[in-house]
Amino acid sequence: MEVAQLRLLLEVARRGSFAEVARDRDLAPSSVSRAVASVEEELGFDLFTRTTRQLSATDAGERYLRRIEPLVEELEQAAEDAAAGTRDPQGVLRVLAPVSFAQLNVVPLLPAFLERYPGLRVDLRLTDALLDLVEERIDLALRLGPLADSTYIGRRLAPMRSHVCASPAYLERHGHPATPEELAQHHCLLLDMPGFGRRWHFRDRDGASSQVDVSGSLTTSNAIALKQCALDGAGVILQGDWIVGRELRDGTLIDLFPDLEATASSFDNAIWVLRPAQTHVPAKVNVFLAYLLDAFARGAPWSS
């Protein structure tokens, strides 16, 4: 049996579906089913129980798959390590990133990266869900906010500061709030994401903090859409510099409280790049991590 066949078995077990694995690999579901059946015939026992609604590992299949998984990982790593000194990184690099952040600050970096490493293919998954990196076979993930305790290896990519801002047109119609407390009388546009509530927190340079409950007629889970509404004069937003940095510089958005720190979640915010903890780090992961660190060290995309 080839390593690729064993990896296919593990993918089927993880997904619980021939169709999902076929879709990921751009194959026909029947070809995945035939490949699994061929391995089962060679082994002499069934790996999976199939019904019209469910695919699950048999007892024997579960024992077999549990034993081969670390072996497959070692074989794949051994092949990559052996080839690392003779050629550029090869294969698929699976990257997970928040939707709006990636669209603005990761996607623009990819063309130059792919040109530098033609042997790599990037599988960029955009989601704001906090997925399990090991279960989803993610090589690197970008996360925003405080770094929660985890089993992942984390590197701080860049600091992240949030700003309460509005367009000049909105301020002309509704006035510039003199204090954060006055935001309670303004139209605030809200981000509907885990950890972001309707209470905005402020902290001055001396460490004194305050908070204000805000409300408004628009809530969305997409930060880019929220910014566009603010640019069109719909209200006040609280957003990270990674999304409003350029607009604050060019004056299309105004920072209402430039001397205060602001957050809807935690003051301990940053942009992190995470990877699963593993003894051997593939070359493809190392080169992309180095590329990101270098790109952000030379200036975060939103600062240029």
C-alpha cells in the first residue's frame, strides 16, 4: 500500500464521508469509494460500515487507523525532510484565516509568495470559526485577539489597536461626541462575532478605564461590510487598525478618541500565527511563516 492510499483512508475516517473527501481532492466520490474498497480487499476486513446516511469506522478499522496515523505522519515527514535539501518546498500548504482580515492583509501577499515557491500550492480557508487545526489538518492559522491557552505554537505577527471612528459626513450631521459616554446617543454599527458585545471599553494613558453600552440599527458578522457602512455615513464603528488604518490616514474615517485605547473584547489584542505542536516542522510551514514575519516586520499591510 502507498502512503497516499493510507492518507486517503485517514481523510475518509476524519470526514465520515466519501463525498466530502472527493470534493476536497477534486475527485469523483465513486473513485474514493473504489480506492477504499481496494484497500479493504487487500487487508481482508472492512474498515468502514456504510449506510445511506452514515459512514463510520468498524472496530477493526478504528484499531487499524489509530495505529497507522502516526506512521503515515512519520513517512510523509521523512520524505519531506529528505527532499528539503535537494529542492524547494513542495506540496499543499493549508492556511486558515479570518475572512475580512485575510481578504485585506493576507491575500495581497500570496502572489509574490507563490512566485518565490512555485512547488507549493496554498489552500487558503477563510472562516471566522475557531477550528481545530489538527482535526482539519491545518498547517498555519492566523488569529486575532488575545492568545488563549492552547496546545498550539504561537508567534505574534503584529500588535493590534482598535479605533472608534466615523466618516466626516456622519459627524457633520450628528456631531462629534466629546466623550465615550456620549456614544450612547449615537448610531453605532455592531460586529456580530464571538467575544464582541454591545459594551465598548476604554482606557486612558494612566490606565483608568470606562465602558459604555452602545446600540444601533445594523449588526453584521463581516468587518469589511461594517466599514463600508461607516464610510457611507451610517454610523460609528469600533474596528482594528488592520481594517481601518488606511481610511484613518486618508481622512475618510475619523478617530473619535485618538488618546484612548478602545475595545469590544480585550485590551490584550494582537495578530497571531499559530501552528500545531509537532516535533518536525515541514519546510513549507517554515518558509511561509518566515515570509509572513518578514512581510509584517517591514510594515503591516495596512500601514503602507
